[in-house]
Amino acid sequence: MIELRHLKTLSALRDAGSLVEAAERVHLTQSALSHQIKDLEDRLNCSLFIRKTKPICFTSAGQRLLVLADEILPMIRNTERDIGRLAGGEAGRLNLCIECHSCFDWLMPTIDHFRQNWPEVELDLSSGFSFQPLPALARGDLDLVITSDPEPRNGITYVPLFTYESRLAISKQHRLMARRFIHPEDLAQETLITYPVEHDRLDIFNHFLDEADVEPAATRTAELTVMMLQLVASGRGVSALPNWALHEYIQREYIASKPLGEKGVWCTLYAAIREDQKDAEFMVDFLNTAKDVSFRNLTGIKTA
């Protein structure tokens, strides 16, 4: 009566918080997803969630099925992983590189989970601040690069992980607090705090300032997200960061944030890998784990 697809759908609905987003995650139309849930409710003769609530509120029956999903789905994933390992004899190396420290919020739990399931895979992690990671990936020095700035390169494929909004972090006393959204020209008299990378690798330049031919009055750099936000909170400048990286600091009322432009600046985070590794069992599992952990832990992201 209860099928695996039902558990996957309910789990996606809980994690996504909306029918539209859940449908994208399980690769169904919204109509097909609604029909699947209605079919299950008819089979069980009860409602599974309360309609027109945001976020979605599950009934007692729906919550019980979610408990089952949380038990069954990881077991299936682990079994598939083990069978893949037995079939392919997978062992190897996974040298990762990230281009921003804000990724640690979801990447470290992903790595912890991956190490438990693939102890035979040698795993290492580095930052892309001091070198160009994509050429290193093409040479074989790296195996995976987390980036929001894909460059066409022979032999490299980009797997979308999720889409996020880049927002401007400002102090709560900042002159821009009254603005509904930020214009590029607003930053012409501001100190912009960024990670220590070239401007053409930063979302705020690529997708906001460069299009308007605007330069900030000054820039300063910091390697750590927490250091950048401390500078913002103390009125030493402003900083554009992913919405998930700002969520905790906004909740605690340390800072405020504003959209970049009326429609906001939305970017996609990718995993860049070599094409000859895209079907390796451990690589596929790492990418699937990264997506699962991201949607479980981060606020305000969307399916890419």
C-alpha cells in the first residue's frame, strides 16, 4: 500500500516546505505530485498534511510516515552504496576545493557523512583563495571544486547543487536600512568587504556591479565569514554573502540584509568534476549527499 515513491515525496515535501519545490526535487510536475499524495491519502483514508499552510504542517498520520521515511530511505541509500562498492570495487581519492568559507555550513556535515560510508576513499580539502582551482581540477591535482562561477573547460562537467540568493549585509544603523532593495550606485560610496579572491570570481561584481559599471569606494578582504560579519556589524563596511550564511546572524539581530536589486541576485552553486569521474560510485554518492545535507541544513535555497 505504501510505496517507496510515497516516502520520497513526503520527505521532499517536508524539506522543501512547498509543493512547487518538492515537485522539482523528485522530478515531477506539481500536478503529478499532488495526485500522488491524494492517491496515498485515499489508500490510507486520512489526510497527511493540512492544505494552505506555510510552512507545510503535517497531520499525525503524515508525521508517522515521515518517521518511517527517515528510517527506510537511509537504509536503501546505504544498501545501494554497498552494492555499488561491491560491484565496482570503488576506492580512490577525492581532493576537494571550495571558493568560499561560507560553504563550510553544509560541506563539513557532508564530508563527515561521506567519510563514514566511504572510509576507503582518500579525502582532502583545501581553499581556492591562493590559486586557480579549475585549472588544477583539469590537471588532475583536484577532483572536485565547489564554485558559483563555472567556466567552460574541456573535460570538466558542472553538476548544479542548489540556487541561493546573494544579499547585502549591513549594520543595523546603516544609512541603507530604509531601502527596500539596493541599487548598484548605492555601493559607490561604500567599503565592500569580500573574500580574498579576484573580483571576477565574486557574485556581487559578476551579477550586480559590473553590469552597472559601478565600483565600490573601497574594498577590504577577510578569509572568514564570521570576521566579515563582525566588520559589517561594527559599521566598517558592507558585504555580499549567500542568504544561508547570513541567516543565523540576522536571527540574532547582529546585522540586517537587503536584496541586491529589485528582483534580487540569484546564483547557482556547482560541483565541478572531471567527466571521467562523473559516474564513479563514490563521486555520485558524494554529490547526492551534498544535496541532501544542503536542503536539510540551509535556509532560503532552491533546487537548481
